[in-house]
Amino acid sequence: MRLYNDVFNEERHTSSNSLANALLTKPSLLSSTITFLSGKQQNIGTLPLTLMTEGVGNVETIDDFFYEYPVMDSFDKTCSVIEGPTTGTPGIGRQFFFLTYPDRWFQAGYTIVSQSGIYATIHGEPEQVSTGFKYKLRILHSNPNMYMPLADCVNGARFASMYRLVGVDFSKGSTSSWVSPSRVRHAVATLRKGYAMSGNAAVQKVTSMELMTDQGKIDLWSDFEEWQHMMKWREECENYYTYGVQTYDESGVVQLKDENGQPLLAGPGLLEQIPNKDTYTYLTENKIKNTVRNLWYGMSDGDNRVVTLMTGTGGRDEFDRAMKGSLVADGFRQFNDKLFVSGSGKNLQLSGFFSSYQHVDGHVVNVIYNPAFDRSGVARASRRHHKTQLPLESYRMVFLDTSSYDGQSNLVMVQKRNREMLRWAVAGSTIPKGFKGNDTRANDVDGASVHFLKVGGICLRRFTTSLDLTCVAE
């Protein structure tokens, strides 16, 4: 696959091999090819989310604007205390005491364990109160002086279910807690862009593409100006995939309207889909290690478990510095030949930068560059880092779970059928290069215009295993 600039030639650059007509024939298929080409220009470079989804075939097609997918909570969930005793020694002398939880996840007769490791048995069904469910408990221990610490009775203290202990004879059966799938509902957005050209425009420069297909190599070409607008259009789509804001409420109602009274429907972008948020001022290898472990601790059902760390220029510097700082802190002093320092004598060169990290638990963190964190509107408006004067947005780090689950990619692009990529020209006095046309024109303007439209969005299926980490070192 190759991309290069050329000069327009009427014999070689005909409508039959123009990108314009190819997009009219198979817009979504060719769209993925162009995504891959434009992304590979800078090693994923300009369109990371588009390349990781559409560019490699991770696409779901729907027939409506809204779509749903099931999610399952953990089977081994914990419950946090809402209310409990505030004084004394709860449970000492095998006395009953009461703790209130937000739901009735724990079942009668079961033994539960506190965050401090103290065991207690549930007696009877819980009583529903205004704040949740009030459980009657008794300490499970041979020592009658054992009690539940007050620190385990305060709001937020965690408990987990262990097992059900019964008497040696005449025991009765029990009920069990179970988890059922919930459903997440998102929507796709309608995005558009257009540009106009005057009748006097006579651009002879074109962009040529050599693409490999099942039938061999094909050559397509596009007007150079049009190619630039198409890349800008894809960049705007990428901005929505990253920063998009949901415009409908929990009932799916959209209050925002355009000038024609049409609802401005849009689902959440990637960052809005990630519930886990954290901040840092000075990145360390230990911070990265703990972040990955907290996100993926105990996970066993992922295939090809990979964390993709998307960041900007500042974030790449921080990651490299954190890795090298860890080596120094651990006592590594020797420079391996040609690893960080090359050359000899007075002609030494310092090089070598870290772009990947293998966690002790086996997860691999791969760093990729997202230019949106450097040059999007959010980046341009961002506050500056006090040392480098780069935008703080440039230091943003998104730990993105790009694993596969049950054979499906965790990150997918969702598109409306037959609206994946629409592109058309409105001819006036001229017809844009590459488009077929005749003397019948759409308007009387001395010029022409080209328009792009897409209905789609990004979906992060398992959103609890990703993290949005922002820098606050102003």
C-alpha cells in the first residue's frame, strides 16, 4: 500500500479510477481501506480510534439510531455498609448487632466477612428500612470476646459473602443471590462536513493511492484539495469519537434541536463512556503498575489481554521518564550497547524511548499517540503545564481495554446501515474532478460543492476496565 502526490493527467486520472466513484460503489468497504492508509502514515498517527475499529474490521452495523448491548456485573460483588453502631464493641459476648446495607445481596444464614477479616453470621431475613436493608448479625468465633471493629461499621466499609454454615442435623435449604444481565443503551450521531470551490479553481495536483485487493493491485486517485478535506473530515469524526457528549436523557429524549427543529441526537464519546477517572502530577512506574492491577485484578475471561495507552506528546514523555526513572531507582546503571547510547568517543548519541510495558500480572501496556490530545479544540483551550508549556491535555492518558471477550473486540465502531459513509457533489458551473456529470447541473452557482455524511459512533463494551487519567500539574 502506497500513498503519493501526482499531477493530474486526463488520460491516466479518469472517472473510472477516481476515488469519488469508488466511494459511490462501495463506500464503507473503501472507507476502511483509506482509514488504514491514513492511519499508517504515522504509525496509527492521525486517527487512532478509527483505525482500531473501522480500519481493522471491528464494526457493528445497526438499523436504527439507538442500540443496546448486555452487561453483567461481577458474581463476587461486595456490599458497603450504610449504617451501623457508632460506639461500643458490637457483637462482643456473642450479642446480636445490626448493620444496614443498600440491598439484600447477602442471604439469611450465610457467613460474611468484614474488611478487617472478622466473620459474622446472618440471622433471619433483613428488615427493609428507609436507607436500605437492616441485617441482624452475630460474630462467628470461638472466643466470646471477639467483636466487630467500629471501623467496619461505618458508611462505606466493605463486606463479602463467604459460605453458609448449618447445624449437624435437621438443617433447611437456603436461597442464593444471582446476577442477571443489564442493558446499556447508546445512540449514534449524524456528522456532516462540506466544502465549496469556485468556478475559477483549476488545481492540477492529485493524490494517488496504490491498494492491494484480492484481485491484485489497483490505483485510485483523488483531487488533492478533496483529499485534504476528506482527511479533515475524518479528523472531525475522530474528535467526536473521543470527546462526544451524550445529548439524550435516561428515557432517550433529546431536548436540543437544530435550526430546523430536528433533534441533535448523539451518543457518548469514548471519554464519557469511561466511568473510572483519576489524576496525577508526576507519573511513576508504580502508578502505572497499580493502575493496571486495580483495573484488571482477578480478570480471567479476556482473550489477547492488551491495554492500549492513548496519550499526547506530554504523556509519551512522562511514560518514558517513568520507565527510565524506575530503572535508576532499582539500581540499574549500566548502558547496554546501542540500547540508549550509540556511537563512540566524542560522537555519542542518546536515544531509545519506552513505548511498552509488561505488567507483572502478564498484561501488556502499549503506548500509542493520539494527536487529538495535542491539537484538538480541547487541547488548544487547555491550561498549560508549568514546566513544558504543553497543554495539560497533552498529558492525558487513557488506559483503554482493547482485549477481546468471547471472540468480540471490546472496542467497536457502530454505524447505521447504508449511512456508514455518504459522499456526493453538487455541481454548478463546474463538476469536481473525479465525479461523473453532464450539462444538467444542480444549481446556477459559479462553482461546485462536495459533502460528507456519516451516522456512527464508538462503543466500549466493557467500560469498567478502562481508565481516564488526567494531569493536574499546572
